[in-house]
Amino acid sequence: MSRRDEKYNLYLNDLKKYESSVDEDLLALVVFHLGPAIYRVDAEVVSCTNSDELDRVRNNFLKKKLGLTESDDKLNASIKEVCIKLGQSNRHKYRASFYYMLTKMYEKESVLGAEETAA
């Protein structure tokens, strides 16, 4: 099993704690788009207590990657919702799980799929 497969399985098991069913194809796309970040401890997780980190999630993922145009307040509320869903005491909010949930929340699965086929 490759390192990427191991990470994928880690994120899949993590998501199964929070979701009744996981779209494994979408998770694979999220992992693909995260690239080498999944192998760096500091980049692999999202810190819900770091406002700079949450701004990066909003600006780089929600706005740039998913193309969302909602207000910052609405996007911030969505990020906070995912932080709560993943558990305030959970220090390991995996970026793949986080981005997966945001993608599902905004029903933007096709955006990640379209980017992969264009690559």
C-alpha cells in the first residue's frame, strides 16, 4: 500500500466518524488536490483556533478552488460549522476531511472533478 493510500484510508476512517456515508470518489479528489500537503504534519490539519488559517481556508479553498462568491461572513459561518462538526476537542481536524465537508456543504463536487479531468 502506498503512502497516499495510507493517508486516504486515514481520512476515510476519520470521515466515517462524522458522516453516515462517505463519497469515496469525492474524498479521492480532495486528497488528489491537496497533493504533498497531506504528508506535512502542519499542513495536514486545520487549526480552528488560528484565524489566519481559517482565512486561508476561506480564501484559497472556498473562493479560489471552489469558486464561491458568498460573503466572507457566510463562508466563515460554514467554516465554523465544520469546526464544530469535527469536534472542538479534536485537535486533528484533517484538512482532507475539512475540505470534503465544505465541498459537500456547497455541493461543489463537480468543480473538483472537472479540475481533475482538465489536468
